[in-house]
Amino acid sequence: MKKYILKRILTLLPTVFIVSVVVFLLVHLTPGDPAAMMLGDDATMEDIAALHAKLGLDDPLIVQYIRWVSRCLQGDFGTSTAVIGQKVSDMVFSHFRPTLCLAIYSQLITILLAIPTGILAARKRGRIADMITSVLSLLGISLPSFMMGLGLVLLVAVHFRALPAAGYKDLFTDGLLPFLRYMTLPALSLGFIHAAYMMRMTKTSMLEVLSSDYIKMARSKGVKEHTIIGKHAFRNAFLTVLTVIGQGFISALAGAAVVEKLFTIPGIGTLMVDSIEKRDYQVIQAITLLIAMLNVVINLIIDLLYGLCDPRIRLE
Amino acid sequence: MQSAFSTDTASLARIRKELVREQRRVNLRRFLHNKLSVVGFFIVFLMLLLAVFAPVITGALGVDPYTSLGREMRLQPPSAAHPFGTDNVNRDVFARVIYGARISMTVGFFVGLFSSLIGTAIGMYATINAVWDNILMRICDGLKAIPNILLAITLMAVLGANMHNVILSLTIVSVPGVARIARSQALLVREQTYIEAMRAAGASRFRIMWCHVLPNILSPIIVQMTFTFATAIISEASLSFLGAGIPIPAPSWGGMLKEARSYIYNGWWMVVFPAIFTGLSVLGFNLFGDGLRDLIDPLSGR
């Protein structure tokens, strides 16, 4: 197992390296002089040159890259160019909680919706549950999350006036009930696409397991149906579903930009979109890097769980 | 009967032609048999028609996506003269939705085309050279580690919001996926006996790649292109919705939804129609792509 963990981590290093280079270059290649932008219009050439020297903007690209990476590793993502003196890491950190809460809540809804329906669809092939799953997964793939959100707002908030159309209540400071009232629509619109996908994956992997020999064996032994589904089949099908949950979490974090903007939630998505207007590239850089790294880490955890659950993978 | 067994080239060619035609008939029947993919095809066809003939359609109704119809026409619900109603700056929503098809289809088409060309070239080149294979595939992994929409937003933030940059950044986002598919398909084809025979006959790598591998990996790439088309429509709409895509006043569906967001309580038609068209065209391309994929590989997607 130790060897497996080490191998997994080693294969990640090139990806991490490339991600950091891409994110670094992306922002570095922006048109315009960052020093001139920070100082404003009335800066003299000398001021700009001085700031250049101070920030090390005249150094070769590779030196700048190494300096940037070592700063990032210490949790220092620079200072904002739009809000003077504000540290980027503080900005991102203070906006992270709403996004994280929303992502977790939407994943919970997704799992609760998708896995039971997926199992049901696998058991009753060709019946109503199966058909609903197929239609829903088609819709889920075709509807962007913000359209799902707009539809939900029109129906639930505007037509039935059941839930608020926008706004944010924090889970820890405002309590659970307000949080649920405000976050259910965003969580649903964020999770719906993924619920459809997860449903489909649960269905296919369950079907695969259910047709295997040991399930037939269990059936012929007279094991009860719910024991077969719950104990024998789902445990094996769950590995595939696990990957889908991991992907879902990442797409909930990444897709947050659109949903947060739609429901005016002060998360990192909103921060990122606002930073585009303010040309605050440091913030955009930090958020992109953060989520890409989270993606890599979550994928690593899933890989390790795979290895833990299925010894065959470790030996590969 | 006898001619079928004779070896003269003329009749062989005729038999081959007959076989090809038969295969086409079978394919067409299989495609038509899957009702959903036919629906998909018609949606795609309709959207492309709307995109091409947008000026003709709106011209016939005497409406225009940009001109204000005057103060008294602000936020009017759907009527005979304005089937999709009017928006907050007194413009006809129908005309804007129709012109929106033009923007979405243009973005989808060019992103699909460019990412297929570049992705195929990268994927195939990776199979020739082991060193470049490693480098190119690691770069693809790295790019794929950044979630698509996030990478697109970042690129748009850096490049600046306009249509060319939307196409450019969505192409960059889509290339790694195509490259992966092209590479894995090319690797499969390269193992085939006929490629081995070509190599034994002394054909150059370049010739094998262009004349023998490429035609055999085209179908999965074309299928992928329809899916890329669909995702490009969603991504463009999302970017424009965030204000990082196609700038207003251009009538892109995402941009229209961004404006409609503020009028959700008193102008539902501003939301509903662009949303329906976006969803419908994405659905169309997905269904069409599913149908094509089932043609190539009847076992997939089941």
C-alpha cells in the first residue's frame, strides 16, 4: 500500500508542475504593465521603474516563476491590485466558506437523489424509473446550470413564491433553517446536472455487477433481494460512483461562478467574476490555482480509496 | 452469376460499389431507427437554418435585434407583432433570439472545427514520437486538471471579452479532450495488420499517418466534434452570462439571460425564450452526437 501511495503521488508531480506553469503564464502574459496599473495614471516613469525593480518584474521569466511558486507554497498569493493593501489569500479565504458549504450541500442533494433512483432504474429495466432516469440524464446534460437555476427561480421563487430568489445566509452565523431556505435553489441548480450523470453511472455500474456470476450464485442460493442489492451489488458498484462524487464536487466548486452570480452568493465564484471587471489578475490566478490543486488532491484521494477498496489495482 | 466470380477489375469495382452502397443504406436505416437521433438532427438543422437566414426571417417580420421600438414598447409581453415580447430597452426579443442562434452556431462551429483540427494533429503526432508523446500528454493532463469553465473564464479575463477570444479560449479548453481521443484511436489503428503491412512495404511514417491512420480515426473525432459543439454553446452562454463572453449589445443568448436576470419578476419572456433556445440546441447536438456514436459503435452508450 505504501508503495502504491508513493507511486500515485509521484505520477501527479508532472500535472501539478504543468498546472502551475499554465496558471503562472496565463496571468503573466496579460497585456499591460502590472506596475503601471497598480500605480495609476499619474505615475512617473521613475516610479514605475522602481516598482518594477521592487516586484522583480525585470528578472528572467524562470526566476519570476520560481519566486512565485515558492511564495505560493508559503500561502502568499500576493496583494490585490484592485483593493489596495488587501492580501489575496485573505480575500480568497473569506469568500471560500459560502462556496464550500454550497458545494457540500449540492453534493448531498445529488447523492440522495441520484443513487436510489439509479439503483431503482437498474433493478427495473425498461420500466418507468428507467425511463425517467434516461430522460433526466439527457436533460441534465443539455441544460447549463444557470438555466436550471433561472428555471427554478421562475417556478419556485417567482411563481409559487416558496423560496427566496437570491441572497445568502450563512450556515454558522444564521443557522440551519435560513441556510436551507436560501441555499436549496442554488444547490439544486448546481447539483442537477451532476445528479443526472451520477444516476446514469449508478445504473450502468449496478447493471454490470448484477449480471455477474456471483450475484447469480447468491440468487440461486436464495439470498433476499435487498441483501443482494445492498450488501453484494452496491458495494462493488460504489467504486465507480465514488469517482463520480469526486468529479461532482470539483464541478460544483468550478461551476460555482455562474450559480453564485445568479443567486448573488458572496463566494469565490462571485469574487472571481468581480475580479475580471476590476482586472485583479492576482485574485483570478489564486482561485484558478486553488481549484486546480483541489481537483488534483481529490483525484488522488479517490485513487487511493480505489487502491484501498480493490487490492487488484494496487498490484498493477 | 458467373460474372460475380470472375476476377476482372470492372466487376470487382462494381461489387465493391454495391457493398458500399448497401452499407450506407444499413447505416441510414440504423440512424433513422433511433428516433431520438432523428429529432436531434432536425433540431441541429433548424438551428443552423435560423443562424444562416436570421436577417431574412427577422426582415420578413419587420423586426430588428438592435433598434429600440420606443418607450411605450418597454417590457411588453408576447403578442402577435412581437411573438417573444419586448425587453427592458424596448427591443424585440424574437429578433434577438434568432440572431442569438447565429452567435451560438458560429462559436460552436469554429470551436468544434479548430479544436478537432488541432487536437487531431497533436494526438496523432504524439503517437509518432515517444518523447513528445510524454510531453504533450502531460500538458493535456495539466490543462484538464483546471476545470473547463474556470480555465475559460481565466482565459477570457486575460484576453478580453469579444467573440474571437471566446472562440480562442474555448478552443484551448477543448483541445486536450480531442487530443486524448485522437491519440488513443491512432494507437489502436497502428496495431492493425494493414498498417504493419504498409510499414513492411516501406511506406514513410508520414504517409502512413496521413493516408492510412487519419481516415480510420475520423469517425470518433467527428462524433466528438458534435459534443464539442454542444459544450461550446453552453460555455459561450455561461461566459456571456457572467459578462466575460460576448459583450452587449450583441444578442447572445447568455448575454440576454444576464440582462433578463434583473427583470425576472416582471418579464418572464425575457428569460424563457433565450433559455429554451439554448437548451434545445444543446439537446439537439447531444442527441445527434449520440446517434452518430451508435452508428460507429453500436455497443457504446448502452
